[in-house]
Amino acid sequence: MNIRPLGKKMSVGTGKIYTFCLNCGEVISTRVENPEKFKDL
């Protein structure tokens, strides 16, 4: 599921990038692929 700006129901948004440990599965960080899509809202 993509992340999209609040109040912008028709926006496609952007995907998420997860960095995680291959041994235990703990998520180390979560980022958005294209943060520039959220500028100038």
C-alpha cells in the first residue's frame, strides 16, 4: 500500500522502503521512496 498525503484521496502517493535484519526480522528503518511528492502541499 502506498503512502499518500492526508486529504489527497486521488493521489497515487509513493511506496515504502523497509530495512530489516535477515536474522531476526526486526525492522530497522522505514522510509518513503519519493519524499519529493509531499513537498508543496
